[in-house]
Amino acid sequence: MARVVGGIGCSHAPSIAHSYDRGLQNDPMWAPLYQGYAPAKEWLDKLRPDLIIVVYNDHMNRFFFDAYPTFALGVSESHPQADEGWGKRDLPDLPGHAKFSWHFAQSLIEDEFDPTICQEMTVDHGILSVLPLLTDNRWPAPLVPLAANVIQHPVPTPRRFFRLGQAIRHAVESYPEDLRVLVVATGGMSHQLHGERFGFVNPDWDNEFMDRLEGDPQSLVALRHHDYMERGGAESVEMIMWLAMRGALGDKVRRVHRHYYAPMLTGYGLVVFESAGH
Amino acid sequence: MDQATYRDTPIAGTTVFTGERSRRGYRINKLAMSLTDEANRQAFKADQRAYMQRFGLSDREMQLIEKRDWNGLVEAGGSIYLLIKIGGTIGQNLLQMGAQMRGETLEAFLKTRPGHQGNAVEKKG
């Protein structure tokens, strides 16, 4: 039987990709972020998962509003990088895991989650901005991308994401092979990218979110989209995707690592959990 | 502020990207989406007006893009995730776009950023 051996929640942002590609790891503004990722990278290197499931959102790179899926699952053996509007980065395609993915699709649908099934799934900074910070190996394990709509309202509720996490765990535990699975959820913490409130960042709320995610996720599940947008900015509603990672880890978690850094337009948050009983 | 189909209290300085807005801004967003292709980026840069006409933009929508009026484009239904593709193609980054939307110069905006002043919020856990 496969099992969930750990979870990571982290912000994604084009700025992270930009800093990485420009080699700004030691730049005064960027160094705290990279230092904050070092313990997570070390943990992941030791964990050596067999498979990584990532819950994230596409930023109109694979999907457009002509047909915008609420949930979309990549089921192929390889996931190429999308061109986001300024050319591709120097990164290899992500390896996928078709056999697990089709099992995953079956299990999700039996649990009443009905994703769009994608045999061609290109991925964007929702995955690729942070992945290079978590590993020097390109790439450490096959990866299954599960994209969610958090951009065009109506978007799924926070509770729906928590339940999605529970369905992810169920899918993993019903897979017959002994795979050790890491569940990652990415999503920007407080930020707003438009209007007069552009640049809004709320470190107190971001840290409260990480506290509650660890010890009291049900209090986050109970909040409305409006609460998230008011506290963290309109675009920060995507942090509800972290609840899927939390839902996949069971009732109690042990925190391995946590870091937060907010230098510019958003809070760069990072949590690493292991399951501590279900 | 027109919150259209968003059924909650408006948040000051904030536009929620609703289905109604997505419908209204569809042509602008579709044009922006096409810029994920290098040949299209070149075509847009070579003749912006012709390229915009190809996507059926109204005169007002074309003017908003020509003026780089980002708040106007958000109001017209542009999604910021797509508007940055237009910005990127014509050489404006998100910080420049954001400063304009706040009604500030880029320099004035950067002064409000903690990282720029060397006192960014960091919390180790």
C-alpha cells in the first residue's frame, strides 16, 4: 500500500523563479528566502519520496477562460513547461506517473471529486517557481499535477480543498504498490496584484494562517473566500489550496520546519509537516 | 465599484474577478493569452493595432492597451494574470504596473517595500 509520508505548503511566485534564474541566492533581499528553504531541502533529500502530488493553480498558461476547469489532473508520463509570456526557463520537463494518475482519477471520482483529465498538461510557476528551491535533483521523483481554479470566481470553498486532501490520502492509501508519497500545495500568501490596494501584504495574517493550518485547520475551513481576500488581498485567496495538503496528512501533524519572509509584494511562506497519527 | 456577480461586501481598492468580469473582459484576456506564443508576441509588437483588431477589441479597449491604463483594463474585465502578459510583451513589469495602479512612481512605491529598505519581515520557525 502507498502512504503519505509528508507534506509541504509554500508560496509560489514568478519572482521566486526570477531570483533563481538570475542566481540571486546570496543577494541581500533574496538570501533569507533561500536560507529558509535549506532545512526543507535537506529534509526532502533524506525523505526520498517515490511520488510527489502537487495541488496548485495554473495562471492562464495551460488553461484559458474558454474552458476553465475547476479541478484538472495531469495523467501523462511527462509534463512540459508552459511559456508564460516571456519564454521558457532552462528546466527539464517534469516526469509524471501515468499508472498512479489513472488510479488517482478513479479514486477521486469515487470520492465525488471530478477533475478534468489531461493527457497533455503543461505546468507553470505554480509548480516550477518553488521546485528548484526544494531539490538539487532534476527531478527527485515523478510528479502528479492537480490544478485548481482559484482565479475566476466562483472558486471551490476552503472546505472543498480540505476534503480534496482527504480524497488524495484515500487515493494514495488505496494504491496497491508501496509508494512513499509527498503531498505539496502551493499558493501565494497575502498579496494583491491589482488596483489601489496593489502591494498589500499582511504578515500577521499569514503567520496566523500557518499556526492554524498546523493546529486548528477546521477554523480555516470555516472561513469564507471574502475573509481571505479581506485579510490577505484578492489574489491571496489561493492560499486555501494549502488546506488540501493539510487534509491529506490526517488529524495530527508534526511540524518539521516553518519559515516566513515578506520583502516585497507577498509573504513567502513555507511549512513542512509529517503525519502524526490519524 | 461594480462587484457584479460577487455576492459579498466590496473590499476597498479591490476588484474580485467574477464570471461577469471574465465575460466582459474576454477579448482582452484572449489577446493576452495568445502572447504565451513567441510568434504572436512578435506580431503584437510589430503592429499592435492590427493585432488588437484581429482579436475584435473595441476602440475603447484598444485605447486602454495603447495607454497602458492598467486600472482601466482591470475595470474592463482584464485579469491581472493575463494583463501581465501584455505588460511583459511591451516591456512593463508587474512592479511598474502596480505602481501605476496605486497612482505612484515606481521609486515611490519601492520605498514602501520592506525588502527595499532592508527591514523585511522574517519569521523563522
